[in-house]
Amino acid sequence: MKSKKKRKLNLKRVGILFLILIIIGLGIYLAWSLPIRGIDISGNNYLKDNYIINYLDISDKSLLKISSKKVKQKLLDLDLISSVKVRKSIFGKLKITIVEDNVLFYNWNNKKLVLSSGKEVDYDDEFLGVPTLINYVPDDIYKELVEKLNKVDRETLALVSEIEYSRSMINDKVIDDKRFLFRMNDGNQVYINTINIEKFNDYLEIYDVIANKEGYQKGCLYLDSNSENNHFNNCEEQKVVMPGDGSNE
């Protein structure tokens, strides 16, 4: 009868295995405890990086402890943000890609910011540099203005300082009740109506051509008709009627 050989415990292998387990456990602990190495934010124009980082309050937290889903949901609670993508990098960074609603203008009448979605949100000093609507606009025309301003390039709209509702009238008769006056940051003024509002996207191109002509002076550009004769006129020649006051200025 053959005797069974006793297997000797290989202490070397056990030691190596134990060491590997310690290293793995230590690695997991360090990864779980290691704070975020950076937050990379892209796509934001109105909300500043610091504002978003302070709002999330996660800078000192471990990347593994942070829920991408919760970060996304918290950012979507901000009125200006329409969509969010959150991704964790193997290098310890949190990457956040944001899509914001456009801020169309600041409504001086109710002290609200008006977004491209039509939503009106409380004004905040963080959001400067947008046009200001300075007077009352009838509800139906106001709704149309918001809708049509979505067709204006963001960069072009940023050139506007003030928006004024300014009906076109002849002999106390309303000719165009959908006309607005855009006061530009460069000192010019542009008359436009909601029907032709997409023509405003050509403002810089028109300005560049006209400004290079001899004798150019700042004035009013009329884009509220189908005429292709774009030129600046003396603004004093144009009568402006404020809605509701029934008088020419």
C-alpha cells in the first residue's frame, strides 16, 4: 500500500499572494479616498466654471464616491441648463459637457431673464451683457418676438444693447405693429420686425460694407421691410411711437 505524500505549505507563494491582496486592497482604498484631480467643464457660455464648481460642491470628494447621475440631475435643476453629460476620466478628472438655453434678453418690466425656451428666470448679476427689453410688448407679439429671436445668431444678438417695441405709424395709423428698435453697442440703431428678423443676422456684413464708404455716419438701419436697399439714415427722420401713449415722438 502506497503512502500518501503530505503536501507542504508553500510559504513563499502564500506570502506573495498575501502581498498582492494587500496591494490590491491598498489601491482600492486610495482610489476610493483620492479627491478629484480636476473638473473639466465645456459648453457653458453664461454660467462660469467657478459658479458650477461651487454649486456642485464636490471638489474635495473622491471621484469614485461621486454619482454621475446625481451630478447630472443637480445641474439640470439650474434653469439655464437644458442638457448635461457627465464622464469620469481614468486620470481622476470629472468631465462635464453642458448645453445651455440661450439668454435672449433681460425683460426690464418684470426683472426676468428670458431664455430661448420661453422660460423666464430670476435675474442674477452672473448674467450680464444681454439685451434689455425696455418697454411693454403686447402678449401675442411678445411671444412671437421670443420665438423669432431664436433665429438670430447668439453672437449677433450680443451686439444689441436695448430692445424697444416701436410700432410704425403714419398719420396716427398703425402700419406695422410687429416692429422693434434695436439699439446697438456700436451706437447705431436697427429697425426690424418679427417677419424679417432673420435679416438681422446680416448686420455685421452690412455694417462692414457701409462703414467703409466715404462720409459714413452712425444712424438708423431699416431692416423692417423687404427692400434690399440697406443704408443708414438720420434717425431723427423716423417717428417712434411708444405703445400705449398714442402720440408721435
